[in-house]
Amino acid sequence: MYRDMVARGRPTRPRPSQRPMRASPLALVTQALRDEVARDVPLVVAVSGGRDSMVLLEGLARIAPRSVAAVATFDHGTGPAATSAAALVSQRARAFGLSVRSGVSRNPARTEADWRAQRMEFLGDVARELNARVVTAHTVDDHLETVVMRVLRSAGARGLAGLLAPSAIGRPFIALTRETVAACARAWSVPFVDDPTNRSRDHLRNRVRMDLIPALARARPALTRELLDLSRRAAALRAELDCWIDDNLAIERHDGAIVVEHEGLRRLEAGSLAFLWPAVAARQGVTLDRRGTERLVSFTIQGAPGGRIQLSGGAEVVRQRDRLLVRRVTVHAESHEVTPLAHGTTWRDWRFVRTRGLSDRWTAELSIDRPLGVRAWRPGDRMVSEGSTEPRRLKGLFRDAGIDATRRRGWPVVVAGEEVVWVPGVRRALAAPARSGRPNVTFRCEYIYR
């Protein structure tokens, strides 16, 4: 009978003596944290003040306090509960002798996406400053909610990987249920703040958690297991695709953009391009929706040199002869203001610093007998550049340097008084070098990668 049941795929129930012992919630949480700190990387512990993240803080403080570079908490400005939660995190972390970094939203957001963007920007800044790895308290329940939300948005394999996708963020509780973490919180008597926004049905994630997933589980008890299996396979496929891209496509970074050889993409069929492009664009921090993917596939096949398409999220793809550029585009409002030029001046995405000696077109030695400033390019701007005796329009100089109209609008132009004397990275004016016997200063212009 046993052989027949196995052959038919029917489950067998082991005798009581054969049943494996189930680990306690404390043991599961402790082991998950030990696995995380075994990487031997300093950690920035993201703690919101809610139950799961407070267990993360408590556990790391008990098990491996030396691994914690800082405890980071962010007040989204959503009300008293959020402020109380941030205060609790700081109090508890300091009681453990841990360093605390606190952030506060200057522009309180209303959507979940905005909250997440502000929080992740703050955590990223702290992690870069401390050269550390961010860890969060996401559980398998959080992952399941993410997968369901992405199913609702008709996500492909890349999106269905959910929180199992390769990431620089550590998630030691990702294989544990929310109930396991809750049991650990009770055992350790962990204090936490229950923010009422977590129960508001104004937010999609809360509706998915409280209404949709329970309803789906009643209608199809195996659905949770099936979705988790689907996400695991999607994560594996996503990792394999990234490896294929590394091995088969020539991708470089240049001037804040990623550059892809067009020939490597042209030989692929439309279906393969639709599968490939979201992974390539993600390397520039661009998330493609279905419509954006379809437009990009068509552009890859039919787009002519010099053409471009706009993507959602402030990005564009430009065809330049035998390559495609994927880059973010900052839309700058028209401005006639001139920013005084000095050491450390930041203008839009650019920074100017004092230096010594001329090395390339990103440096210029300028006379200071007239006020120096930096401003946006203006139609009609002209300059007599080095090696020339006739003024040329900056538009033509930009074109010669391969700087298209979109980037031109956010490019710095340096003036002495009213005269254009330097376009960083493009050309210096004939009048730019210091005049003999007069005070001068040398600047270098740097692009601030964000």
C-alpha cells in the first residue's frame, strides 16, 4: 500500500515518532539573524517602531551588537503614532548602546510609493556614509502581499520575484511568517507602536492583507503555496537573465547613462527583447511597465539613429548610431538666474571646485576681474572658442560634443559678467584664460551622480 500511495503521489502520514521536531519561534528568529551576521558586513538596521522591526532590533542587539553600524529610523510625518514610533526606536537603540540615525520627512507624502521612496533614500544615504548594508524586517507575509499586488498589475517574471529578487538589502526574516516573529516579540516582551495607518483601507497593501488574501485563501487553500513557488521560480529566472546579460551584452556606464551596443540587441526577436529590456533598464533604476516595454522593443527594431523615446518615470532611450543610451532626464524649468561661481558651488546636477592646472575641457582658468557665474544655456548664446576667431552659437558646439537638446537644457554655462567664457566638457572661450598680471582662479566642473 505504501508503494502504491507513493506511486500515485498521495501523501503519507509518518508515525508520531517519525515526525520532525519543529523549531521554536525564538530558535527560528535567532538562526535567521545568525545567518545574516555571518556575512561579516556592518549593518544599518531599518526600524520603523512596528513589531517586526523592533524584533529585528532586539534580536541583533542580543546576538550581534558589534555588527550594527547604526539603527536607522524615519518619521514619515503621518501623525503622532509615527513620531512616537521613531522616538521609541531611538530610546530602545540607545538603551542597547547602539548608534541611531533619525530622519524626518520634510514633505509628508500621501501614497505608499512616496513613503517608500523617501524612506529608501534616507536608508541609502546612511548606508553609503557608513559603508554598510541595510537590513529590514520583511517577512514571507510581506513578500506574499507584494507578489499579489504585482499580479494585480499584470507584472511579468521580473516583478513576480517580489522580495526574493537579488538585492543589496538584507531581509533575514524573509523565510519566516509574521506570526513567528510575533511569537518571538511576545517571548522577548518587545515594545512596539501599532500605527493606525497599517489598518487603513485607504492603502492598497492593507486591503490586500486584510481582505483579498484571506478571501483568496478561502476560495483556494493552496494559493499561498502556489504563489510562493511561482515567486521563487521567477527570482531564479531573473538571476539567470542577469547572468546572461553580463555574458552576452556589452553594457557600459557613461556620463550618468548606461550604453548598450545596438548590434547585440538587433539580432534578438521581439519576444526576447520584451523579456530582456526590463532587466537592462533596471540597471539604470528605470522600471518599465508593459506599454513602455512594447514601445522600447519597437524602437530597438525600427528606431533610426538620432531618434529617442520617452519612458515613464523621467527616463528616455536615445539611438546613437551603433548604440542605445538609457538615461534619466531631469526636466528643468526655464530660468534666467545666474548663480555666483565659487568653490563648492552646486548648480543643478553639477558641482564646481577649485583646482590647479588645466587638464581637459572640464577645467578652466578664469579671470576674476569680472563677476563669475553659472547659468542655463539660452538660445542665441555665442562664444569665441579657443582656436577660433569667429563667434559660434553654443547650439553648434553642443552638437559637435554629442550633447543633444534634452541634455543641453540642464547643462551649465559659465559667464564672466554677460560674456560666455566656458561650457564645461565642451569648450573654453578664447577669453577664458587669465589675462596676464590679473587675478585668476582655476575651476573644475564635476557631474554629481545620483
